[in-house]
Amino acid sequence: MTPMSDMPFPTPDQAVTRHLLERQAREHPDDLYMRFQDGSEWTFAEALEQGHRAAAALKKLGVEQGDHVFNWLPNGKAAVRAWLGTHMLGAVFVPANLAYRGSLLRHVLWLADARVGLVHRDLMPRLAEVERGMLEKVIVIGGEADPVDGLTLHGEAMLDEPGHAGDLARPLAPWDNMTIIFTSGTTGPSKAVMCSYAHMWTFYHAAMPAMIGREYRHLAHLPIFHSGGFGCLYGQLSNAGSVVLVESFKTDQFWQIVREHGANTTTLLGAMIPFLLSAPPSDDDRDHSLRSVSAVPYTADVKAFTARFGVGAFAAYSMTELANPVQSPLNPDKIGVAGRLRAGQHIRLVDEHDIEVPEGAVGEAILRCDQPWTMFTEYYKNPEATAETWRNGWLHTGDLLRRDADGDYFFVDRRKDAIRRRGENISAYEVEQEIRAFNGVREAAVIGVASDKTEDEVMACVMPSDGADIDLKALTDFLATRLPHYMVPRYFRLMPDLPRTPTQKIQKYALRDDGVTADTWDREAAGIRLRRERIG
């Protein structure tokens, strides 16, 4: 691995999407860049043409350099065109989670500050129900949509019209804003992480040599609204590699897609590996092209996966705000390891006063790096959160890690009040806000409890108002209309009061210690299962 400190700061030709696309189309015009699930393909030259056409369409709607463009689309050609077209104009790409609705959607639209967006037809009814911030014009993808008061709607056909992005008002630089990625809101409402080109280049070009490169074909099944989904498309562009883009991870289709498209790298999060291991062993288990995977967390299941399928795996510790500062070699020995610190990165594990803890003790990870612009730029429209995160000259992650005598780091827990279910980070705060909106609820505390698969299940401890009789099925139905499917609690426990500190703060650790009690209601046991809504 090339030490970060020995690498020069990226030039515009190395990091800026517009220049990268032009360069790869010039140097490798007929090489494959993108293969889609339906088998269709784009070479680098074709991707550049698609980018110009999308840019021309956005330009007709008034998008200029530095503007924000809202993207609410599933993985697919339209989403890639939206990204390339946005960046060909030097505008900022703002993708959003397809599961957002109600107050969560209203909040991210306010944060997005986008006058123009691209939205799938199936999502338009949700858009019609909320305040939309600055949004004025929408290109509707996937067919016609009903009119929406206050919005001018345009058809997808305008993306197919020949056109050119034209010249930029000023040259783009690696420190220019590239994209906004929304956090899951682990300690409050979701934040808008502003990322520069240099930040994303560092993450995917310098920090992931076992996944990103000209010799790799990356299976991209993470959603584009996640940094891991969007970043791999960009990382492969920066290295003239190729991508197989599919809508989402599906256990029963995974190996078929790998074999059919010749993918040799991918990212597997959380429950994905246990799901793949659950299939009966087969003589075909090693009959595939996959060589290496990024596997977070690095569990015993990951080691079993590598042994059974003959695939290498590496671990890492990062977050959207960082650039993969801790990384393991391929196939580390230690279960639970995240890896070692990359050159050019600095980390301290500290207590609540920013005093470093002894080796082996658990502390909050705080970081900084040698190169400028290679961590997030700011939380857009949230200077208070930016200042709180950057304290004493260090970025405070809110995550608890420990370091052993060998210099290996291990993720321990989130200091933030976060839950992780099926690869999605969930804000307890946002779930609690929606539960409190239900008639008869006085207070609610949401926690993560152990799942019988991996990661967490969501549990809500609900305190009714005096005399209220809460129907938990009705509460579940209520939440299903207001929250993404993965955020709706599986477990509900009605409690006359919640454990509190002397200052009346809820003691969530006590609720976690109790876990799933005998009087806890399990909606899945009651036959209520919620699934992701298919878009398109």
C-alpha cells in the first residue's frame, strides 16, 4: 500500500469528475466502464456522451456551476446520468435515501438547497405531501406523474436529447464541493456531509487498493445515496476500472450476478455475509470470479465466508466524514479487527475530556490527517455541528475503539445513540420523534437489541399517557406510513415509566440490559413484516 504521506495532492485531472470522464474517454474510449443489470453497457466514451446529454438537460432547467441537484432515484442508468450530468456542469450531486418520507424527507429537502431534481415516478406522491425547500423543477424518471402544485415537471426524454455541457465559468479544483451525503441522524436530525473531490479521491483511489483499479470489475449493489455506493462508481472512474451496477443486494441472485458479469470485487456489509453463508454448500461454491471483498464488521462469519468461497476479505474503519483511515491487510487473523492506521493519518483514543486513554483501554476515536481537504468539508447549513465535531483541532467521531499492543484497532461501540440494522444506520432520535406523534404516547426510548441474524433489531420502550390504552399494531401501522421500513421497530415494550437519571434523562443502558423481556411484543411473531418498497 502506498503511504499517504508519499502521495501528492491530487490534480484536477486526477480528482475532478468532469476531467476524469474526459480523460478516460480520450485514453480508453472503447473500454467498458459501466455494465447494468439488464446486460447493457457503457464504454467510457459512451459515458461521456451520456454525461453531456444530462448536463445539457440540467442546463436548460437553469442549473449552473456550484448549484445543488437533488437525486432521488434507484440504482440504474438514470441515477448515473444524473450524477455525471451534475458534475459535468460543476454542480453538487445530492442523492437521498429512497425510503425517506414525511418529516425526514422534508428535512433533507430543506438541507439540499436544490432548485432542480431528478425523481422516480413512484416517489412523486411522497414528494407531493411535504414542503420541498427550494425545489422548483423535477425531471420525472420512469414514466409520467400526476401534477404537483408548486413544481414544474419534465419528462425523462429530455435526457436523451443531444447536447453539450459547455464551458465552465471557472476551473474546477480538487477542493471544490462534489457531493452531499446525508447521515442517518445518529444523535439528532440527519446532517448533510459536504464532500470535496479530494476527499472522495483519497477514500477510493488512495485507500482501497484491493478493490479499486483498472484490473477490477466492482459489483456495486450499495445504493448510490450511500457514500459506499456512490464512491465506488467514482473510484472506478478515477482508475479506469469497470463497474457492474445492480439495484440492490439480493442473496438469491448474488453469485449468479458475479458469474454472469465477471465481477471480482464488492462490498459486503452486516447481514449480507450470514445470508450468503445460509445457502446449502454446493460444488459451485468456488466457481466464480470474485477475488476480494470489503467486509465490515470483520466477524467469524467473514472468515467462514473466505474459507468456503475462496475469496479474500479485508476490514476497515471509516465513516462518510473520513477517508478510510484504518484498514487491514487481506484476510487478517483477528476477529473483530478494523485494521491499522494508514500513513498520513493521525488518531487518538480519548476520554470525554480529550485526554488519551492507556493502550488497550476503550476511548473515542478522534482523527486528523496530513493532506488538506481529504476529510469532509462541513455539515452543510449546520455550523454548530461542524464546530462540535471539529474540537481541539481533531475530528471527533463519536465512535469507541481500542488499540492492542500490535497496533491493531478494534471497533467497540458507538458513543452516539445509533442502531444498525441490515446495513442501515438508524437514528433512535428520529424513530422516537415519530412514536411520540402517536396519540396516547407520553414518552419513548428506542434502543438496539441483539438480532438473531446480525447487527441489531430496533426496540421501542413506550410510556403511555395517563389512562391511554395503546394498540401496538395500530402504532406499527402508523409508523410504517411515516418511517422507512427498516426503521420501524420490531419489538415494543409498554412501560408505566422509563428509568431515569437524577436529572431526568432516560437511562438507555438499563433498557439495553433488560433487552427483550417477557412482556415485549414482537411484531414479526404477530405476522407483521415490513419490506422495502420496490421502485421502478
